[in-house]
Amino acid sequence: MGKQNAAIKIVCENRKARHDYFIHETYEAGLELKGTEVKSLRAGRANLKDSYAVVKSGEVFVEHMHISPYEQGNIFNHDPLRPRRLLLHKAEIVKLFSRTREKGYTLVPLKIYFKRGRAKLELALASGKHNYDKRADLQAKAAKRDVERAIKERQKN
């Protein structure tokens, strides 16, 4: 069982998503990719900034996810910003569709990684934070850091 965790190789993360959104649930989805896109992902050339997912006609697509063209790909390269289909179970798609119809919920990609040789995307059901929520998070983070620093100082003395 410990071997499964060692097989995960993170390609890229969307750190800004955790700052801008409240994460309610996360899902692991497979990615439907073309040949040279997999090679670019293995080289770590992807960006999740400003990307989001939508449910269209019973399928989930991730929009504005940038996968750079592969250098040796020549004519086989694909559009870097094309919509890519996510592979989820039907029940998960129905649940996500109904939740995103509610006011304030959106689907945000958190990270792309390889698990047992397959490209996966961690998708989050999220709702947007207001500026005062972000300030409260920053204050809590600063307070936690100060407490840890004080504990460290006390242990030194």
C-alpha cells in the first residue's frame, strides 16, 4: 500500500485556488489528452492559473488549462488552451452538475499529477472568498507563524 503514494508525481499546482476559494470537496479525475500533451506534462510544462471546469451535455471539461507545445512535437502539437475532457463516474458528474447550478459554486482544478503512469487532475467544488475572508486567513496564518516562532525560541532557551 505504501508504494501507491510513492508513484504520485505532481506536475503543477494551482496554489492561488486555495487562497481565492473555499474548498468544499475534491475529486480525482482522469484527463483525456493527445500524444504530445502527455510528453509536455511529463516535462512539467503545464499551468492551471485561471483554469476552471464546466459540465456540458453530461461531460466535464476543463477550460483555459495551458499545456505548452512539446518541443519535438512539430506538426503533431495541439492547441495549448483547448478544452480537455475529464474522466469521472456518471454519478460524480450528476452530483457536480447539480451543485454547480447552486449559487456561488464552481469547479476549480487544484493540481495535475501522474498516478501509476496516468495523468490525473484534482478537481475541487469551491465557492469564492470575499476580501475579508482572505484577510482573516492571512491573519490566522500570521498568528500561527508567530506562535510557532515563539515555541521555537522557547525551546532554544
